Amino acid sequence: MQYVSVEAPAAAVPATHQFAWRKFVARFVLALAALIAGIGLLNFVVNPEGIYATSLLPPLTWNTRPAKAELLARMDPRPEALLLGSSRVMTISPAEIQRRTGLPTFNAGVNAAYAEDFYVLLRYAVERAGARPKLVLVGLDAEAFHDHEPENEYLSQPNELASFLLKGEARGAGWRRFTTLWTVYQTKLSFVSLYDRLGGKKINAVDFAADGAMREDPWLRQQAKGNYDLAAHIRGTATEYTPRYKSYTGVSPDRLEYFAATLRYARAHGARVIVFATPIHPELERALSAYGYEQRKAEAYSAARAIAQREGAEFVDLSAPAGFGGAPDHFYDGVHVDAYNAERLIGTVLRTNAVQ
């Protein structure tokens, strides 16, 4: 006798179970979409880095670009000397520059500046703020030509500074600004901002005077509390800067172009231009030596010197305190000098008493 194998039919899934499963999936998708939308809305409204149009809360992170631009536009009389650079030049007094040159001076130093910041701030000063600079000082950090760090997020959103970028808004900046709404880092900052505000903590305590100078030196304020540990602050700077130099593989051609354009623009508008390499503490230099600091520094300043010579600007290497009669114990951390070193630095930069 021949037997034929017959498979039993699969048990039919009851229609009620199918409906329940689809309902669960739909609810899950809706909940996920609501969560994603909520995170994006939270980050847009809180705006912890000040990169979007909303301003219900003060930015949590320190971005001085919009503040300096607003002060530049309001300064009266219009500045005839501009100081460009990163936070490392913020301790340089505009009043001291004016005393030595006779020119109304504005300190346009912004945090974590790259070469594109020099260019957009200079053009903004001339074309929007009505400045007619006779002197432009550029404090140049070796990291200003970093080849893997993106431009500051503020320059990736539509605003007057960003409009002066050489290629308009940077490629992909709009998409990056949009996707930033859902990053873990942005979300964390939003919650920290809300927590700080609910706790009454003051954010962004650094304020600037009409000439761009800090109204109150935040590092000096810390020193005044006593027990200021310079060595610990230098170690903190090393920890912060080590990742930067691990990813810094060479000078960026685009940022060299921005630097050259800055000097060319200043000279075309009749300004004398002096570029000076900003100092770092010898201990920080030693700490970063294992991560290519010396090579990057040599490349950056060699390129800057060549561009300055070509564009009719002066270049002064003050990357070591000994270059301007500075003292290692007159630093706040690995890169920020105090008033003692700042006065000696600017005195070395300005070898004449006035700029004609």
C-alpha cells in the first residue's frame, strides 16, 4: 500500500490577533515618532548652544560670536583698530592698544576661533558695522588651520556673519544643523540647561563692554577665591586639547585660504596688519608633544608666515612666553594669559607708539 504524506494546514491566525498586532505596531510607531519630534522640539526651544533662532533661554555653552557682532555694530566711535582671535586674546585690553596707538579699539576675539572666524568678523566690521580699521591685529593659534574640526555651529545657520563665508553657507551645514536637533550631546545640554535654570544657576556669566573687553575676568574671579591650582588647570587644558591634536593631521587648505583672504581684505581697506602667534604654557607644550603638537605648530606658523609676507602683513612668533618677556606663572591655564603677560605681549606686538 502506498502512503501519501499530507501536511497539516497552518493554523489560521485569528483576525482579532492580527488586528491587535497591527494596533500595537501602529501605537509603537506613533509613540516613537512623538518621542523623536519631542526631542527635536525640546532642543530647538531650549537651544542650549545658541545655534537656532529661538532665544527663550540663554545658551548654555559659551558662544561669543553674536554678542561681539552686536557690540561691533553699536560701538561709537567706530573702531579704527581690531583685534581678531580666539578666547586667548580676550585678556588683551582694547584700552591698552588704544593707549599705545591712539586708535579706538575693539576686541573681536571669539571662543574657539578658526581662520574663517577672522574673515567673517572683519568683513562684518567693515560692511555692516561701518568700521574703517587702520590696524588689524590677528592672534593666531596653531589650531586655527585644523583640518578636521568643523566651523562653529553658529556659522552653520543663517545670520549676518555666516553670509560672509567664502562659499556662502558651508556644504551640508543646513542638514547638519537639522540633524543636530537629535544628537545625544544636544539633548544632554538641553536637560542641563533646564536643570540649571530651575535651580536658579546663572548661565554665561561672562559679559563684554562696549569695546569687546570682558567686564569681569572670569579667571581672575576664580583666582580671587584663593587656592587657585595653576598646575591642575594646565592638566585640564591638556585633557581638552589632546583629542584636538589626535585628529589634527595637517593644515587645512580651505582655512589657509580664509587666512589669506583676511589679510588681503584688511590690506585692501588700508589697514596695517600684524599677525602674532599666541602663546601656550611650556607645560602644555610638553604634554601635547606626544600628539604631534610641534609638527602642527611648525606647519601652521610656517604657512602663516609665508602668507603674511605675500599679503604685506607682519608676522611675530610669540608662541613661547620668552618671546615677549612673559612669565609661565602668569597663565590662567595652558593657553590663557593673565593681564601681566597680556600687557607684555601687546607691547611686543606694537613696537611703535602710534599707527599713522
